[in-house]
Amino acid sequence: MPFFARFRRPLLALAGAAVLFTGAAPLPAAHAVEVGPVSKLPLPRYVSLKASRVNLRIGPGRDYPVTWLYLKEGLPVEVIQEYELWRRIRDSEGTEGWVYHSLLSGDRTSIAAPWLRGKATMIDIHNSPATDAPLVARIEPGVVAGVKTCTAGWCELKVADRDGYVRQQEIWGVYPDERFE
């Protein structure tokens, strides 16, 4: 199933990918070096979409045209700029635009290896942070999962009521070597 579907106007719909129970490098992202003038939170930073319908606009205001429509609650995005109550975001495909701040959540989520979407591969989720640990699930590239913690190159994910660990380099939505609990 394709991750992105286009409509009449360039609106974007996001569909889920499959989860099967049982190393490529992520897109580059800069580490936070400044804080937002409004939120006082780090820029850039990862957040997630709070609503199941989020308009992406070409500018920071309701008077600007909508260029994309996200239809996937919990999708991770990167906040790269702030202007008053608007946030400029970037998605895993590199698309950028402005969304109203209340449509974003501080909940951390990730997308499994979006750079491998459409390829016959799976991402392993282990029961502990080690490549030789038993598998608890295998997911397709493009699956969105909650991120609980990241430390020492591993992130603990929650996907489809299963918890497990994935190598940090196999997900988009956390920075390389980022640590949080």
C-alpha cells in the first residue's frame, strides 16, 4: 500500500503500512542549536501530529493556501522554525510548510526506515537493545510507532500493542545519538 496518495489539488493522505509479528542511514537532520522565539523549545526538534487532519500551508497564517493535507494522527514531523503561533515543519519526505501550533504534540513517534519504503525488507524489533536479542515483531518500512526512550543507539518503540527495541538508525523521528527517557 503506498504511503502517500495524491488528490486533485496537491493534498496528501497518509496510509498505514503493515506490521508482521514474530541498515540504512536515516535522512540527515541537524542537532538543536537554538531555541524557538515563541516556545523557547529547541529548534529543530521532532514532534508529532496531534490531529487526524492537518493542513500544511505555504505561509504562517490561515490566509495562506493549503498545499498538503496530512491524514495520519501521530505522524512524526520536525519543527524547523516558529512564527507567532505557527510552526514550520518538515516531514520524512522533505516536504516543508506551516501548521498551527495546537495541531502538534510533544509525543515522540517515528517512521520505520522511510527511505526503504517499497523495498522487500523488514525492520526487526527486539525484546532488548541487542541485535542478537529475540524478535518481538518485524515491521515494514513506513510503519509509524510511538517512541518511549532512546539511549546508546537503541530506541524503545510501542507499535500495535507490542513494545521492543530497534536500532536508532532504522527510524526517522529521532536524531542520531539523541538520548531521552
